[in-house]
Amino acid sequence: MRDLAVVLLAAGEGARLGQNTPKAFVPLMGKPLLEHALSNLVSTDALAHVSLVAHNDYHDVAEELADRYSTEYVNIVVVEGGEVTRQDSVRNGLAVVPDDLEVVLVHDTARAFATAELFERVAAAVRESGKGVVPVLPVVDTIKRAEAELILETVDRSELRIAQTPQGFPIPAFKAAHALAGSEFTDDAALFQAAGGSVTSVIGQPNAFKITHPADLASAERLLAAEQRTGIGTDVHRFAEDGRKPLNLAGIEWPDEVALDGHSDGDAVCHAIVDALLAAAGLGDIGGVFGVDRPEYAGATGAIFIEGALALLREHGWSVQNVSVQIIGNRPKLAPRRDLAQQRLTQLVGAPVSIGATTTDGLGFLGNSEGVAAVATALIVGTPKVG
């Protein structure tokens, strides 16, 4: 069922980019930013309608792109930009969204490399929760609160998140929120909350960064020119017989669970992630890089191996885009601690990590609850160094 609409904002001037062209129409590797955004967007599952809110001086260019990327399933309508603010532009785009659709996503063309997978993930979270949904990334830098040049304090970053787009909402509630808006808001989630709506979050994407300054445009050019690789890693550990140590799995401790046996802490999830990262970069495997014959790794946590693998990747010109892990076994039960595990691993890897779990229907040593297995896949991107 196609129930999804997107308001795609391409009306801003983009003065800080310094290109003397509205941002959405600045060329990047032979195509305007808007076209990069559209090419990712139109492959989104369930997409039915796009309100393309375009800069008024580039209406003809927007119409040509709308014609090119419209399909029998996706209708792209070009709408005039707002008179003054981004919020005006969102309102214009929202006005032509069909009432028979259920979910609307608002997206900035400046985040031209957000993938269809991110659009689908945000839309799915809106359907499931009935709330507003914002893709976010953890804050990894130390944050200081300052007054002019004077540093006042260090801010606890554990509760801070970097907000991205697309931001998603149930259509009736979002239209009602816009009708009530009496002031300007910095993003759509803030407007929705001001009208009484609840907002939750999903993990965002590093590639969905906002192109604002010339350096961002240069980063986008490097991204398009970069090579992408995938890797697969697996690991298996049996449960320890003595059962005296706590279980460490997916970077967190599991109370009241038996530890996994191993030279280190036996964290099969972290070890599978390390193997996936190393495999993608062609840098061997965890046994070769962090061998059991090295006493400094006796009892080491999974975090140490991930940090070591990431350092190797950076040394060879790679960065991580995302990781997915499947845990196989009867225990521990993932669901109650999935969010915590995903947050911890995302923090360790510096990119989105998702975790799933399954069993073997009672077959084999995993079905007999003798141990845990994990399979990980990783996507990395970079300009690998030769020699």
C-alpha cells in the first residue's frame, strides 16, 4: 500500500554555501543537489506523492526534474517556495499532500545523500508509533558551554542527539499542528511538539549530513568519488561452565545471565562486528589482528577490539557507514535490552548499528542453549590508501 508523502524542500537561497546559486540547484559531480536527493527518494517503498517546494527562480528546472523522476506510482508536484521562512515552504508543500495518504516526511534537499532505507525506516516508525519521528545521531565530540571565549562548563553529551531529516509525522496531526503554529520553529519536530504531539527517534545516517558550507560541498564530492565495500563477520562462543562471570554481549552487561567462554570476554557480537569491519577493508580477521597468543587481550572487552579495528580502518582510509548484526541462540532475550545494546554499539562504532535475533528451532548446540552465535555485516566507504 502506498501511503507515503514527502515534502522536499528546495527553495532556500543557501547563501552560506557561497555559490551564487540557490543551494538545491548547485551542481555536484554534474548534477544539481536536488537531483541527487530525488534519485534516492523515488526508490522509497510506499512513496506515492512528493511536494517539491522549489526556488521560484528555478521553477522550470524543478519541473523538468519532476517530470523525469515521476513514475506510475509516484506523483511529483512542484510547489512555490514560502514567502519568507522554511516553515512557510513546508506549509505550501503540505497544502497539496493528498488527504488519503497517512504519513508525511519533511526533508531538506541539503541532506541530499539520505538513502531510501532511511526514508523507509522513519516512515515505518511513524506507522508503528503514531508519533513524530526524527532520525538522530549520537554526539561524539566533547561539548562545552561558553560565553564569548570563556568556557563555562562541559555539557553531558549522553542525552544529546544530532537531529537530521527526513522527519516524519501522521498527516492529519501534522496538518493540524501547522494550522496552530503561531511562531517560527527550527525544525518540524519542534513545531509538532509545540502543538502537543509526541516525538520519538530512530538512528540516522552519517551520509545524511547537511550541506551548508563550502567544506560540506567538498565532503559531498569526496563521498561520491569514494569506494564502498561490504564485509561479513561471524563469531561463536559457548557458555562458560563455571558461570561466575557476568555475561558481556553487544557491548553491555546482562544481569543474571551466564558468561560466554573465551580468551577475552567472549562478546560474540562485538567480535563479529570486528571481523565484518576488517573483512570489508581487506585487513584480515580478528584472530590475525588480535590473536589469542597476545596476553594483553586476555579478558579484554569487545569495545577494545572495536576501537582497535576502527583505528586500523582509519589508518587505511576507511570510515564506517553502518553495521547490522543478527544474534543466534535461545538466550539472552534481546527484546528488553535491544535499544540499549544498539545505542552502545552505535556509540562504539560511530555509525548506526542495528541488531536482530533469531533461534535455530531447537536444532544443534545453539538450539540446546550451549552458546551464542552472531553474524554481522558492515558497510564502509573511503579512498583506500595504496602501499
